[in-house]
Amino acid sequence: MILDSVHLDIDQTWYIGKLGDAQFDWLEQELKNTSKDMPVLVMSHIPILTALLMIEDNIVNKWTMLGGDMHTDTAKIIDLFYEYPNVKLCLSGHLHMRDKVVYNNVTYLCNGAVSGAWWKGQRRETAPGYGVIDLFADGRFEESYVPY
């Protein structure tokens, strides 16, 4: 399932990551209508869940997570996924760095980007590149990263 995660913020001058009510309702209905035996992969440009926001430089005892870097409706989406254990994998990119978080048996993968740090080499420890995901009928997957 592919989600549209980029929306204008309240002041309409910048973007934030979220689904909005209509898309969340659509996702919930799609999950209800999907066989419990069918593994589900969800794609969202902006990460639904990531640990990357905690590695900014010069942070001492306080993190600021901007709505443009991760979904603002993360808790609501995670609660929904908890009801559907056939949701196995969530893919994102946006941050141009590699990250893997496993929470409630759902794996959240953020991969790098061919543009890396906007064509100037690697972003932090992630070289420009792309992820390759092999999916299996039983819901398992294998992931690798190909430097570009």
C-alpha cells in the first residue's frame, strides 16, 4: 500500500508528514478488507517511525522532532498496525539515511538516496545508494543496500 505522506502544514508554508483523516480511513478499510494471511508492505515517503531524528549534532538531553521529518500521526498509525499483524514492513526514504526500527513486529526501513547528501557524497554514515527488498509469500523479507 502506497501512502501520500506529504501535506501542507497548518500555515500552508511548509510540509509535514501525515495521512489526514480521509487517507487514514482508506488505509484502515484496506487493511480490514485484506486477508489476514496476506502480508502487507506500506510505503510512505516520510518515515512513519524512525530513530534517525535522535542523531542530530550538538543535542544534549533534548530532541526536537519536526513534523516534516517523521509522521505527526505516528502513534495513530502504529495503533492501527497493531490490530493487523499481517502488516510486516514499512518503507520510506525522505531523510536520505539508512535506519531500521522494529516495533510490535513491524519493521520500519528508511533507506538512503541516490542523491545522498544532495550529490555531495554521503549523508552522515550513509553513502548515496538504494535499497533492494526481496519479498516472500509468507511475509518474510530480505533487505540490502546498494551504494551508488
